[in-house]
Amino acid sequence: MKVYVWLSTVVSMATALDNGLARTPPMGWLSWERFRCNIDCDADPNNCISEQLFKQMADIMVEEGYQDAGYNYVSIDACWPAPQRDANGSLVPDPKRFPSGMNALIHSKGLKFGMYEDFGHTTCLGFPGSEFYMQQDAQTFASWEIDLLKFDGCYSNPRDADYGYPVMEFFLNKTGRPILFSCEWSVYQRKQGMAINYTAVANGCNTWRNYNDIQDSWDSVLEILDYWGNNTGDFLSKAGPGSFSDPDMAGREGIFQVWRKELAQDGSYAIAIINSSDHGMPNLFNSTLGELGLSNSNGYNVTEVFDGTPMGQFKPQSPFNFRVNPSGILLVTCAPL
Ligand SMILES: *[C@@H]1O[C@H](CO)[C@@H](O)[C@H](O)[C@H]1NC(C)=O
Ligand SMILES: *[C@@H]1O[C@H](CO)[C@@H](O)[C@H](O)[C@H]1NC(C)=O
Ligand SMILES: *[C@@H]1O[C@H](CO)[C@@H](O)[C@H](O)[C@H]1NC(C)=O
Ligand SMILES: *[C@@H]1O[C@H](CO)[C@@H](O)[C@H](O)[C@H]1NC(C)=O
Ligand SMILES: *[C@@H]1O[C@H](CO)[C@@H](O)[C@H](O)[C@H]1NC(C)=O
Ligand SMILES: *[C@@H]1O[C@H](CO)[C@@H](O)[C@H](O)[C@H]1NC(C)=O
Ligand SMILES: *[C@@H]1O[C@H](CO)[C@@H](O)[C@H](O)[C@H]1NC(C)=O
């Protein structure tokens, strides 16, 4: 089974939501890209949004090593609720698809539990939204012991978001349970052509989306990378521990996209070099660390991230040449010497 994971990325720190969460970019699995709003458990019991699906995904996250690699959130996306709130106005999970309720669905594996709601009066797919119910919904989510809330923006006025999302964060905070707040308000403001106040976004959210949903295609990944590459000045400077921009995923050299992130006060960097060509032979990335903005005159000790291979020591001006497969990525850390 294919498991899709998300990874949030960044550049430097300005302001951040101070709830102790997202000190590093959160990573995990979210149901939307693969399972969408499939609620027909009679016809498609193995792929519908149900407790069985999330138990299965939680098992895979543990058994296939994703959890060990740091992908520790399992998030329920759209279409989990019953079509109506209960008599007290509380959200309830669909009783047929989630007969055991939400508590203990994900936590038994030591994973963190993500949940989805919407700032508007209904969610994008017509389930009850949080408009007029934010305090009650925050309390409901805390009682289910969620660890993350993705707060979508369908059927809301994007002009209300700058104060409305922080109200939800306020109520989440008041529950006393640390809940990572993942916002979508910048996506909806972008669609309206509004100027986005990323200072407010970073103050109010642990992660935020900027662009369209990711789809199951390399074209979609590239389009998102392009959007980020085109707009680095807007939001990357606002990201940092506590608040990360979420590309759902920083510069460009020819067919290569180059992403750089300062990792620590000691001057370490992570560099990602992505080959955005999707066919043919591996291409030569021919540059220097100096050209990538790493200027420590003693140079850097470079290590490949995925398997820990030492790549050697490089001065800012020494050739930094690697072949990167089509659609491939080279991810290294550079520690100053
Ligand atoms: C509504 O709230 C009352 C009082 O707390 C409680 O007794 C009742 O069970 C609740 N109803 C539902 C449907 O949860
Ligand atoms: C609530 O906010 C305060 C101040 O920003 C912060 O110190 C605290 O950790 C937050 N608590 C929770 C549960 O998020
Ligand atoms: C952006 O948000 C910040 C923090 O909430 C606020 O102080 C500032 O006035 C806002 N800027 C604009 C242009 O609205
Ligand atoms: C990025 O900028 C290029 C060049 O201006 C443009 O062709 C492309 O459509 C932009 N892509 C996105 C996703 O914004
Ligand atoms: C990127 O991939 C393309 C085709 O897969 C290849 O032609 C190109 O040489 C690669 N670029 C680098 C720099 O590795
Ligand atoms: C890399 O670029 C430098 C300067 O542009 C050039 O002198 C060198 O030959 C290139 N190396 C390779 C392997 O293409
Ligand atoms: C450089 O990093 C490698 C791991 O990639 C490590 O084994 C080595 O000790 C480091 N060397 C220095 C001088 O820090």
C-alpha cells in the first residue's frame, strides 16, 4: 500500500505561535490525498473514511518504519462527522463508520492524532463547520485527545480569517491540551487575490498552507515547488520553530530547485537539491556552497541525510558537484568546521 506523507519546510524565524508545539516541522500521514471523501463503506469497506482505515494506517506507520523516521501524526481529513450535530450542538463522529468513537483510535500505537474541521458554517463537503461553535468544538476535540487540528476555510469569508482563526486557537489553548494548529486561511485569501498578513498567520498558527492541495502526480508536486520558489520572500521569512509553512510542501538553478534552511544557531544548514526534470539521465548539479549562501571560511562537513553517508568537507569556493536523478533529490546537512 502506498503511504503518502507530508513534510513542512522553511527558512528563518520571526514570530511564532507559542504553544510549545512544532519546534520542528511536523510530519505524518493525512487521509485526503488518497482516500478523499469516500464514505460508502457498504460498497468500498476497505477504502472508506472509517475507523478501520485509520487503524490500518496507524499500523502501517509503525510497521513500515514511518514512525521511527519521525512521521508521527496520523490525521483524519474531511468527511469523518455525522451529517448533523447532536442535540447539544456537539460534533459527533459518524456512528456507522466510527462506532468506537474518536478516543484511542490512534494513540494506542504511540502516534499523534490529527483531526479536521472548517472555519466556515459547513466544511468543503457539506458537513457541519465550526462557525458559531468554535469554543464547543475546541472542547469536543480536546475531549477526544486530538494532537493536531487542520482548520480549513470553505464556506467562510476569507476577510474574517485574520481574527477568526486566532479565536479558534484561543479556545484550543483554553482547553489546556496542546493541540498543533494547522491553518488554511492564506490559501483562501490567495484565491481571493487578498494581501496575506503572514505575520498574523505565523502568530496564530503552527503550520499553514500557501497553495493548492497536493495531488498524486509529479506535476502537482512541481507546481507547488514552483509556487514556493516564486514567492519565497512572502512567507519563508515568517517560518521557524513554532510556526512552519506547509508545502502540503527556495531558489532555482536551471532544472534544479535548491532549498536551504539554517538548522541551528551554530551555522548548520540543510540543503535540498531537487531535479525537476522527469526523464532521462541523472543531471550534474555544478555549484559551490558559497553560491548557495554558505560562507563559513573554514568550510563545512557535509553528510547525506537519508543514509548518513559522509560526503566530505567543502570550502565555500570548492566545487560542489553531484548527479541527481530525474525527479530525484539530494538532501544534505552542512556542519561548519
Ligand atoms: C446533552 O447534555 C446533557 C447535559 O450535559 C447530557 O445529559 C446529554 O446526554 C447530552 N446529550 C447528548 C446527545 O450528548
Ligand atoms: C496557551 O498559550 C500560552 C501563551 O501563549 C502558552 O504559554 C501555553 O503553553 C498555551 N497552552 C496550550 C495548552 O496550548
Ligand atoms: C499583520 O498582523 C500583525 C500581527 O497580528 C499586526 O500587528 C499588523 O498590524 C498586521 N498588518 C496589517 C497590514 O494588517
Ligand atoms: C512561477 O513563475 C513562473 C515564471 O513567472 C510562472 O510561469 C509560473 O506559472 C509560476 N508558477 C506558480 C505555481 O506560481
Ligand atoms: C535531472 O533529471 C534529468 C532527466 O531525468 C536529467 O536529464 C538531468 O541530467 C538531471 N539533472 C541533474 C542535475 O542531475
Ligand atoms: C562546473 O562549473 C565550473 C564553473 O562554471 C566549470 O569550470 C567546471 O568545468 C564545471 N564542472 C563540470 C564537471 O562541469
Ligand atoms: C563529518 O561528518 C561525518 C558524518 O558524515 C562524521 O563521521 C565525521 O566525524 C565528521 N567530521 C568532522 C570533522 O566533523
